[in-house]
Amino acid sequence: MQLARRSSHTNGFTLVEVSLATALSVLLLLSLTMAVMNVAEQSRRLSDHLDRGGRVRLMTSLLVSDLQSAILRQDGNTWIAIDILNKTDNSGAWVDAAGQKPAEDSLQLDPRKKSDNDFDWANPEDYRFGVGGMWLRFITTAADRDVFTDNKAVPGDVNAVSYQLIRRAMPPAGYVSDGANASYQLFRSIVRSDHTFDTGYLVDTYAGGTQQGDPGEMKSPSTDSMLCDNIIDFGVIIHEWSEAENMSVQGFPMRHESLPPLKNKNQYRVPQDGVPTSIEVMMRVLSASGARELRGLEQQGISPERWWDIARRHSRVYSCSMGLPRAL
């Protein structure tokens, strides 16, 4: 009888098969990791978009309400005042940092370009209104004018209102000089109607206290007047009627050649410098993730080019245009 030979070879995977399986497992794991990261990034972007959208709706609603209710008179007094702040010392509350928004690269008021048909156009993304943006003050019948007092018989029913951009410490740490916790914030200061009356309806008068509702808050807003954070630029474009051109032209910050020159190219006063027919408000809103990145780097000190590179990648410019009431 012939016995069958038993083989000493045991069935199993070869080294090549094991290596191939390992490589495939690694590729699969990498694919799953990338998919999870992409979902997380999309979620972050959506969250940033929704966050920005909510803030913009709030600001736009208040701005439109305030500006459409603005009071304009041609009596020699100042009813609208605008200043370009390419500095940080206006409010006395700005928190400086080594790598903060740079003055040398933050002023671009005429970004117009020639198109193929020789027509001037400007991309809103290219406007830059200064380190502190534009400081806007005017007289209006504010919708929330009674929030500071229960006395409905106070003289007059109008308020002085101010919009100003300040780099300031964020809550909940308190508004102290803590640069590591500072962000760019837009403040809306509204002066009580009785105080507005007492100062003679002058938007260039800041005498008085700096608590909410006081005249001094026009320049140095109280912490309660913070409207929105992560606003890294704020400005307006004024249009006036040109009799020579028989059309509306830009009156500020760039001045059309058909209009009389401004006394100060960084300031605009109504009616002394002109009477606007419409106004376009522009604001650059930084995402929450972009704000965190900038806040960390600003303390270390970064170049102006890198600051604006990060700002442009993580922000969006919003604008709205509206007609102004006719000056009486």
C-alpha cells in the first residue's frame, strides 16, 4: 500500500498579499479621514456664513432705519459728519497690538480699474477705509430713541447717532486692555433726545459724560453700545447731484471733478461740503475662524501683507445703498 505524502506547507497569506492588504487599509483610512475633515470644514464654513449673515442683517437693519430717518437742514449747522480714521487714537479705547490692522496698507479709497470698454469700475472687495474705518455721525429719528428714558415728554424726538470701529477687548473677559482678547468691533452710540436737544443738535459736540446716552459717547462709546464684533472695516460712499453733469456723481471719499473741492479730503460735512442724494454703506465682516487666527498672530506681530492676506481669505464685504431724505 502506498501512503500519501503529507505536506509540511501550511496555507496562508504571502508577504506580498499582506503588504497589499496593509496598503489598501491605509488608503481606506486616509480616504475616511479626508472625508471627515471635508465634512468638518464644510460645517465650519456654513457656521461662519450663518454667523456673518445674522450679524449683517442686524447691522443693515439699524443702519437703513437710522439713515432713512436722517434729518438734513441747509442752515449752516452740521447734520452729517464723516471722518476717515487712519489712526487709532480717536476714541481713547483702542487696544493696540504689535501686528494689528496696518495703517500703511489699510487706505484704498479709489480702487477703480479700466475695463475692456474703457469704463471705470470698482470691486467692493478692494475698498479700504483706514485703520479705524470711517467715523459716521448724524441726526436722526431713531426707532429706539426711547430706550434710555421713561420720560416721554423730553424736548424733541430726535437723536444724534454715531458709528465707529474700535479694536477692543471682548466679553466675557471684560473691556480691559487685554490685547490677547481684543477684536474689531463696530459701535453704535445713540444720544438721548434730551441731551441731543441740550447740545443744539450738533454732531461735532462731544461735551458730557460717556455713559450710554451721553453726548460724549459719540466719540468714546460705552461698552454697552457695541453693535457687532469681527467688523474689520467700515465706510460709506456719498453721492451728490452734479448740475454740470446732470447726474448723480461721487462726492466722498473720492470727489468728482464737477463738484467743488473739499476743504479736507479726509472729512465730509453736510451741508458745508455738499448735500448727498444717496449713500452706500460698506462693511468687511470677518469669520469667527478668521478672527481667531488673526487674534493669535496679532500679538506676535505679522507683516501688513500677511494681515490683509488672512483678512481677505476669511472675510466678506457687504454693502447696501439707499436714498437720503431731501435737505430742507
